[in-house]
Amino acid sequence: MNYPRETIAAAFAALFSGLTVFTTVSRVLQVPANVSAEMEPALFIVEEDEAVDEKQAYGLQAYEFPFSCVVFGTMPDAGSGTAPGTVLNPLIDAVDSTINSTPGSPNALGGLVVNCFISGKIMKAEGYLGQHVVARIPVTIRTGA
């Protein structure tokens, strides 16, 4: 059985609600200019285009719901000599360890889906946005027919 999209999206977002590493967790993406230092570190959960595959005849469909976890961090002053990765990597690790909380077992979001996992290239922008460091972590949520 496939559950409603919003039920799945809300369950995915709820994974991150108790993380103390992020000051802001939101399903509404902000442009860097609107993310103040007081909001950071920040995690924005973004729904992407979905894919549907009819695995069996007569409408028994499996869905893939792609999400992006976009993390923002703030670099110390430019003259500090701090490598951007020292700010960004722990934020990526926090998302990774939350999604993969039980290595070797699927994250079924409490039985709503078949699996939820990081899938694809993690894109990083280190220092290109003023004092912001940003990463986009692609996540796939797969349901079954």
C-alpha cells in the first residue's frame, strides 16, 4: 500500500525535528540572502519531482519521492584560516546519520515506505556565497506496490 504523499513527507521531516545540531529545520527553502546567521546552522527539506513505476499489472505502482536536504552553515571571519569543510562536513554527517540510523537496515519511516536513503551526488558550495557554506544532499524515498 502507498500512503499519502503528505504523510510520507511529514514523516521524513520529523526525522530531523529533534536534532540539536541545526538551529532551523524547515520544509520551506530560503535563498541564502534570507538565511541570517541566527538561523544557522539550518536544514531545509525540499520535495523534488517524483517518479512512478507500475511494477505489476492493474495499477499497483511503486513511487520514488526524491527530496533534497539543503544545509547552510556560517564560516567564521575570512581571515580565520578555517577550512569550509570543518563547518559543512559535520552538518552533512548529521543528516547522513539520521537517515542511516540503523546501518544495514532500511529506514522505512515507521513502516510507511520500503526505504529512505541518500542517493546521488552531494553538492557543496564552500565559500561561494559570502560567509555561507551550503550542501545539497539528495535523498530517495521508495514505496512499494
